[in-house]
Amino acid sequence: MATEKSYYMTEEGKDKLEEELQYLKTEKRQEVVERIKVARGFGDLSENSEYDAAKDEQAFVETRISQVEKMIRNAVIIENDTENPDIVSLGSSVTFKELPDGDEETYTIVGSAEADPFEGKISNDSPMAKSLIGQEVGSEVSVSTPGGDILVRIEKVE
């Protein structure tokens, strides 16, 4: 039997997944069942687009429930490295300046399960995070981005 993938996340990220799972199992699942009941009342199921859409949504909800349960079951909670607070690690918030023009950016490195670039949370599997992990404050690092490699200096790690 293959070992299941570990999902690295913060305690906050795990709590959000548990909330989502609760919502999906109670409210969303019931909404979909109601939609299916209503759609069945429209007659012939072979030509009933409302029924087909509700069944598709039901499949999506059940798949998502399964995914979230798996992520929670295989969650590995990220603990910040208190021994080396100046070294970038999983769970760190890292502030760096792009060289030479000095644009400053801050990202938190989290597991892929809770990555959200719009919230400043990048996956530990991303090329940027892989370039930063293990580096320390003051280091100049070449970071891969979709627009090409950039040189950054790590200013702060929290």
C-alpha cells in the first residue's frame, strides 16, 4: 500500500479545513439533496438539465469532502523554528527586497493545502519558497518567478 502524502499546514489552516468540512457535510450536502429533489419534480430525468447540474454538483461536493478529509487525516502541523529564528523555514514570514531596485515583499511559507498568493501565503513546493527555505537574514538569493529569475536580499524572518 502506498503511503499517503503529508499536507503541511498551520494550526489555523487545519482549523479552516475542519470548518469547510463541517459546512460541506451539513449545509452544502443538504442543499444539493434539496436541489435534486426539486429537479426530479420537473419530469423526465433524461432531458432534465437541472437534475444533471444538481448531480454534477453533488459529485463535486462529495469529491471535495473526500479531499478535505484526506488532508486533515494527513495534516502535519507546522511549528516555527525557535532555535534559528533568522533562517527561513516552513511557517516563516519572510520579507525580502528585490535587487537592485529595492521593491520589498513579504510572504508566509505554508503547505500547499493552505497556499493563497493573494493573501501572501505561498506553498513550500513553489519555486520561490524552495529558493528561500534554509536561507538567513542578509542573504542574497536568486529566486525563480514566472517572469524569470530575480535576485533578492532577505531583510526579515518572523
